[in-house]
Amino acid sequence: MTSPATQPDTSPRVEAGSGRWLTRGVAGIGTASLLADVGHEIPTALLPSLLTVTLGAPAAALGLIEGVSDGLAGTARLVGGALADDPHRRRRVAVGGYTSTAALGALTGAATAVWQVGVLRAGAWAARGLRVPARNALLADVVAPTVYGRAYGFERMMDNLGAIFGPLLALGLVAAIGVRAAIGLSVIPGLLAAAAIVYAIHHAPKAEPRPRVPLRVRVRPVLVAGLGPLMAAVAAFEVGNVAATLLILRATDLLRPGHGQERATQLALALYILYNIAATLASLPAGRFADRLGPHGAIRVLTVGVGLFAAAYAGFAFAGANVAFLALPFAAAGLAIGCVETAQHTAVASLAPPDIRGSAFGLLATVQAAGNVAASAIAGAIWTAVSAPAAFGYLAAWMLLALGGLGYAGRSPGAGSPTRART
């Protein structure tokens, strides 16, 4: 066997040793995120119309399908993390996940029954969940550890751009060719995303052969490897990280009395576009700051993002029926999510030992999914039972708790001793 001292250096440091972060691998993964988001936003935007208008299903069917799909996606992310621990598996899972999501999502346009939509949507979301940890671990393979922040910030920026272009493309396609055909054409950007991942893998360092290990979900090793305090703080944040649809609902409710239902809906969607634009603009600078602020940089950027969310939720709690005033919390929430998502991925990539990095990303993605479900369900219940300001006050309280957890995580031994030197 070749000794470690004589093995060829397959590290991405060679390509990025001078501080270069936009490598071909990073560009490929970022392009995949953009195209994949465009691809899955089209069926997502048109799913309500397909179910309720074309197939005549009640709104409850949409809620059930989305709930089951989100639950499967969350479970798949944990399993996907275990698969992504192995460098060879993570590459196959990434390609297969992107391809399956594109095909299953597009096939919903041909569904003739509600149950068919449910099966296809659940399958697409499960495949999407499997690929997330693989993509995030692959990104750490193709860039030097010193520029993780910028690489993950670029990927998040491209993903947010897809969230802007996808619904706009869906509107244009529906006007031109109808709902079913528009959903069917979503396979094109989805398959192009899979091709972009193949391109990124082609430009990744060759995965070294390693003994085949049994597939198992590793939670405790991740927590004891220095990520425990960080994951606890992230969990507190995610339990208060409500779905953006509730922000849209809040704006619609406030604007309806003065503008009418249709105009209020249009204005609320315009504010949501502002949210996505802010997230897009914040992602790359957030990663740049995370790189430049040293070992605690990612946690500091994450703290800023959580603080912005606290301010945004306070704004939603006390906002009036004024578009300009509502724009402030929407913009703050967009900047916040751009900072938070970039910083979370950067922190995990920096702190997780390479041999369990996939599991670490899988655990992060599972915490995100479970927290989002809890946040939206509980906030919605408080909104209905008490009031909208009470719901947003509840969410802001979780942000304050997460800030306390991040303060502790930033002082923990693991936060100051990232695994960059061992990568």
C-alpha cells in the first residue's frame, strides 16, 4: 500500500491555494442549485391549481400531500447524510437525487388522480431530501477549507436566484402552454441541474478508495465532535424559523382592508420577491465575512442573521397596513435567511470531521426540516387561537433563545478548533 507521505495530493487546496474559491466544481454545484430550484419551483407554484382546479380536489388534499412530502424529505435527509459519509456514495446520490427529483416532479403534470399527484410529489421530495447532504458534502470536496464561506454563500445565492426565476417562469409557461405542459417542461432545468452536478464531480479531487463501511445514521459522533452546542442553537433557531408563506399571509391580511383581496395578494407576492432578492444579495457577502472573521466567523455571521430575524418578527408583530413599512421586515428576513443558511453550512463543513461530514450535514438538514414544520404548525395555531402579533412574538422569543445558544457555542472548545487542518 502506498504510504500517506507518497500519495498524490488530491486536495482542492492545489486549485484554490491562493484564495481562489470560485473553482469549476463550485461553479458546477452553484449552477445545479440554480437550475434545480427553477425546476422544482415550477411544479410547486402550479400544484395548487393542478389539484384544486384541474383535478377538483379540496384544499385539504393539498395540505395533506405537502405535509407528507415534507415529512418524507426530512427523514430522507438523515438517511442521505449517512450515504454521503462515503465519497463514492455521495457522488452517486447527488446525481441520482437531482435526476429523480426532476423526473418525478415533471410527471405530476401527467397525473389524472389526486393519489398519483401525492405519490409523485412525495417521491420527488424524498429524492430531494436524499441529495441535500450529498451536495453539501460534495461542495466541501471541491474547495479549500479557507474559503468555505464564499463557496457556500455562492451556492445559496444561486439557489435563491432560482427561487425568483422559477415562479416567474411558471407564470409565463402557464400563459403560453397551460398548467400540465408547464409542469412537464420543468424536467428540462431539472436534468440540466443533474448535468451540472456531473460536471462538478468531474472537476472534484479523485475520491480515494476506502474500506466499505456499513450504512448507518451517525448522530452521537457528530454531536461529540464539537457540533453539539452549535446544533442545539440551530435547533432553537429552526423552531422559530417559520415558513415564508406565513409572512405572505400576514402581509395579505394587513393590506386587504385598504386594497381588496386581489391587490393585497399581488402586493404580498411583490414583498416576497423582495425577500428573495435580499436573500440572494446577502448570501455571498455573508460567506465572505465568515471566511475573514476567523475560526468563529461562521457562528458570528449566524448570530447576525438570527438577530435580524428577531427584528423582522418584531416588525411583523407590530406592522401596520402600509406597504413601505412592511417592506422593512420582509427585507430584514431576506437578509437574515441569506446569512443564516450560508453560515450554517459553513460552520458544519468547518467543524465536522471529514469521515462523518455527510452525517453532520444530514443531521443539520433534518433539524432544519423538523424545526420548520414545528415553527409553522405552532405559530399557525397561536395565530388562530390568539392573534398574529402573539404568533410573531412567540417566534421572536425563539430567536432570542437561539442567540443565547450561539453565544455559548461560540465559546465552546469545538468552535475554536475547526477541523480545517484535518480536511
